[in-house]
Amino acid sequence: MRWISFFVTVFFSALHAYSCDCPPVTKLSTESIKQFDAIFKGRVDSVAIDEDRDNVWFTLKDVFKGNLSETTAVYYNNATSCGMKMNAGEEWLIYAEYVSFGKLEVNVCSRSRKYFPDEANDYYVATNGIRYIDELDFLKTNFGTKPFAEKDPAKAIQIQRELIHPSQKQMVYWLIASLIGFFVIYYLFKRFVK
């Protein structure tokens, strides 16, 4: 009997581990979207599939938040079964955050949603609690549309570099490396300079 309960527990734990559990999406408000560095409406131009991340290139139609160029790349995790699936030609409303080296990243649990011409097929209404058109109206009313940052690709890359936000893990690594470097220099100075 103990073996049966053990296997049942392991089985349901494994199911839970591989399911797509997202916290409930909060009601749309200016406060609920402060965490996002970039919010825009755009059309998917291409998708480049990598090992565990997809790189999606968008042509932006409207920018509501962030300093973005007309063509912008967004990354998302495709390593899990509940990853996002984006295809060329689709229109999306993207809520993204900057990750290492200034790359925008979106995940399946964010507010990001695909546009459906037939509202009856829009399953995001159930999760986001608002229709696509109403969400766009909210963003236009509260944030307005921003001009594109730069059409020159070299300047766009520079803007992207300026927006790099290191993660906490990266900051800890830099702090440890700096301390080790400081102690090595101190040791060498004490040893060889008299």
C-alpha cells in the first residue's frame, strides 16, 4: 500500500511540475504594468528558433512604453511545453522586460496577447479579463503612443546597450570578481612594492 501511495504522489508531483502554472493576471491598471520595461503593438516578421529561446523580430505599429526602434527583437523561452508560439504575420500586444545585455524578453505568464480578428476566438479575454481593443484603448489613453527611438540601426543598437539592466546574479558575480581583483592587487602590491 505504501508503494502505491508513493507512486501516486510522484505521478501527481510530476504532472504539477510540468504544467503551466501562472499566477492570475491582475486587473489592467497603470500600477499593474509598472514592472514592464517595454509595451508595444507589433507584427511578427520572423522567428529564429534557438536551443531554448526563440528570437522574434517585430515591426512595431505603436509603442506605449520604452525606447524602441521600429524593428525590435524579443526573446521568449521555448524549452517548455507551455511556451509561447508566435508566427510570422501575427499581430501581438507585447509586455516585455529587459534581461541580460539589453534583450527584451517576454514569457507566457505576462499580459502579452495575440490579436484575433474574430473576438469569439480570443481566449485571452478569459485570462486578461479585457478585450484586445479595450486594452489598446487603455494603453493609448494612459500612456499615449511614443515615437520610434531611431531608424539608424547603429544608433538603435547603442540605445539598446544603454538600456542594459544586469540581473541580481550578474551584480553579485561582478561584486565578487571586483573583491577578488582588489585583494590580488593588494597582495601583489604588498609583496613586490617595498
